[in-house]
Amino acid sequence: MTSRDFEAYLRPIIRWWWLIALAAILAAGSAFVFTRLRPPVYIASGTVMIGTAIQERNPDSQQLSLTQGLALTYARIAQRPSLKEATKSALGMDWLPEYAVRVLPDSQLIEISVTDIDPQRAFAVAGELINQLILLSPGGQERQQREVFIQEQLRKLEQGLRDTEDEINRKQDELSTALSARQIRQIEDEISALQAKQATLQSTYVGLLANTEQGSTNTVNVLDPPVLPVEPVNTRWYLLVLMAGALGAALAAAGAYLLEFLDDRILTVDQVQNVTGQMTLGTLPAIENNQQSDSIVMLNNPHSTDAEAFRVLRTNLLFASVDHELHSLLVSSPNPGEGKSFVSANLAVAFAQTGKRVILIDADLRKPTLHRVFGLVNNVGVTSALVSVTPVLSSLLQSTNVPELRVMTSGPLPPNPSELLSSHKMEELLHSLEAECDLVVIDSPPVTVVSDTAVLASRVDGVLVVFAADRVRRDLARNAMAALRQVNARVLGVVLNRTTGNQHGYYYSYQKSYGNQYYSTHYAPEKGKKRVAPTAVVTGDGPPTAIAADPAANANGSDRKARESSKPS
């Protein structure tokens, strides 16, 4: 298992950690309250044995198997309503506490356990349940009567033995005082008769007892009588609290994995690759209070990790198009509101800050936003160029506070935007704008909403698709990519927008922890002097070179002059 796989397994736990913690706390708290408010519980248990095969020297295996089967039957009888009613009647009770009956594995033993808050009642009910089970067994009452008779005979025998012994002692005393031989023989004969009588009674009792107990297969005998409980069973309440907390956390974790499974949104870089087959060129974090007026992080906070994410995206776009020169880039998304205008505006600024001449076009003729982002007027723009016979581009392009960046706003909203954007005039406009700059960035409508984007995508050098991690559905993402492939659009990759900490991947986590410290140490503004961080960029046909992010630092550079002289007039 790789680290990425391990991270994927942990992602639901990390995402829903608060739910898991809350469930554990609630479960443990509920268990604590329950155990503290619940009165002490006592258990009285007794064990009975079916048959007497265990008492025989050579028990029959068939008899043992039969008694085990009988034990299961008696266990069911012990839970029948008739036995419960008999127990209640014998004890003079209206109800019985909870009790359990189970057959011990691989034996003919039945254990009866009674649970109650009153130990005396638990003890009495357990004993009476066993007694009623014995009475229900075949010959149960007869056996009890026989035992009563035997006990009575035993008492008579013991009394007779005592009387005989006293008589023997008296005769022996007489024997010591007897004078004649005749008296001595008579007393000895009486003693012998009494001893013989004693032996006969003992033999009769032993034989009767053995005859009563032998061959009793279908009988119920008490093995362990119930004992009065003195300690409650719920003294270890903390174990119940810990188990409840663990169970609550486990159930919440299972729910988290279920929610993650049912969530069909694209949330991670791996999901982008698996669903669309496209590489993720960048991940952009969710920005708090992301209003359009302050959404250009490249200008408002150029040393932030958010701005650095756009620099990484810019570099990845250049490398993604290394085999095909990138003069025009279309930025779109499957849904409205996924941040395509936010990405196109900041990406245009990022390219312009490397010294490239960039024109940003607002081609969303239904819901334009770029004029508000840059604080520009929108009385002329794309629609003006498309409806004019001979448009003057210089009058339609508006400058910004970024020297190398110009913006063509949407212009007045037309009644037929699809016809205008799919017209041959739009294709000519794109060619004319490409001749005026190094890169044209187009903010287009959503792919799956209108057909405008598909037409524009077939006319540009590359397409960048924006996925909002909290909005885009997998089916919609597939449909968007299918629509672009249908017109043979050159999709360079995907940028995952509005990601959280565990969705950025390794790079952004490292950048977040290290980047702020790096910028604050090496590129902190000094008094009277503003310092900016260098960024890597591909220039010309050579390898990436480091140039200043401040466009003014390259305004008079030889590389800039070479590019301007190479551009067509």
C-alpha cells in the first residue's frame, strides 16, 4: 500500500473527524448517565444436570448424546409461559424478573440466571425456576415423594440404631455384673441380635437409595443450587462507558465512509484522474470572503501561498504545451459558479507578470464578470467587435494596473450569444487578438450549460477546465470532457478549485507550511523599497529561466525587445 492509498483510506476520517468525535462523546456520555442513574443489578444463577450418566463408572455414549438433546428441550421448557406461571404462583408474585436459560456447550448442564435489582428476589426466583423444572420432568413428583419416604425411613433407622446402641450398652453393663454363665450367654445373644438388626436396616437403606438413582436418563438434578448474590454486576461502569464511546466512534466512522461513498462530487486530485483521465495542473485553495472585487490574489497578496498556487499553475501550463506553442487559452468549467472567471483573471495576471503581453477576453455573453473584477466599464467589448464591420481593436481593449495585461470585456449583452460566438467573425477576432499579444486568455461560459464553449474550444490552442471541489459532480465532469473531446478540443488539464487542506496534495501542504516562512524571510518589503519573489517561466524555446515577478523589472529587458520585434505587426 502506497502513501497515497493510505491517505485515501484516511480521507473520510479526516474529513468527518468532528462527526466521529461528537458521536463518541455522545455515546460515552449517554452510557455514563445511564450507568450512574441505573440501580445496582444482581444475578443469581443455578445449574441443573439432565440424567445421571455422569455418575456412572461406564457411561453409555448414546445415553450421553440423549441427555444433551434432552438438555436443549428442558432449556426451551424453562422459558415456556406455563413454567413462568407456575413459578409466579409458587412465589405469590405477579411478575418475574428477567432471566436467561442456556445449555452449556457440549454438556447436559443447564444454567438458569435471574437478573434483578433485589438480590433476595433473584435468589428466590432462580431456586423456584429450578424446582418447577424438576417437577415438570417425568417422575418428578414421584421422586420427591420417594425421597421424603426414604428420609423418613432414615430417621426411623437412626432412631432404632440409637436405641439399639443404648440397649447394647445397657446389656454390656449387665454383662459385667452377671454372675452365672447362663445370664452372660443370654445378654451376648441379645447384643448379637441387635447388631444384626442394625446391619439389615443399613443394607435395606443403601439398596433402596441405589435402586432409586440407577438408570435415570430423563431426570433433572440440581448440580449447583442458586447462591444469594452479594455484589452487583454493574460495578465496572467505566468499561461500559469506554465501550459505548468506541462503538459510537466506530459507527460514526462507518457512516463517514458511507457518506464518502455516496458523495459523487470530485474532491481530490486522484478522483480527477480516475473520473476524467486528465492531469491536474494545479490545486487552488478555498479563499475566505472571496468577493469579485478582491479576487485577484496575484495583485492583492502576491506573496501568499494562494498566489504561488497560480504561479505553479502557470508553469505547469507552459510545460503541458511545450510541444505545441500556446497563443490562446480557453478557461471553462462544467457548472456556473465554479471559479472559472476567478482562475482566468488571476492566471492572466500571472502570465502578464512574467513579461508576456496578455489579452483577457470575457466571452461569457450571458453572465459577464471580468469588468467588475478589474473595475472596468462594459459599454464596449466582444459584442461590439462582432457586430462591427471593421472593429478597431485598440478602442475595445482596456488597460489595467498590470502593464502587460489588457482586457476585452463582454460589451452589451446580445439576444443571440450562441450565434455570435460560433460565427466566423469570432474566429477572425481571435486571430486578430493573437497577433496583438503573446497570449489570449478567454473566460468562456460553462461547458455543459451552453454550446458556445464547445465551438470556442475547437478554435484555441488549449483548454483549461476548472473543477470546484465542492460542486462538480462526476457525471457532469465526464459530460464536460466528452463535449470537449467531441469537437477535438486540446484539453491541457484540470485545475481543482476551492480545495481544503487534505485535498491539495503533498505540494500545497508543503507550500503552506514552508512558503509563508520563506517569503517572510527572503522577500519581506523593506522601508521605501518593495521586493517581490522571483518566479520560474519558460521563455522562447529554451529552458525555464528565473525572472522577476514584477513586470517593471523586465520592461526594458533584451528578452522583452526580442519578443516584440518578433511579433507580426
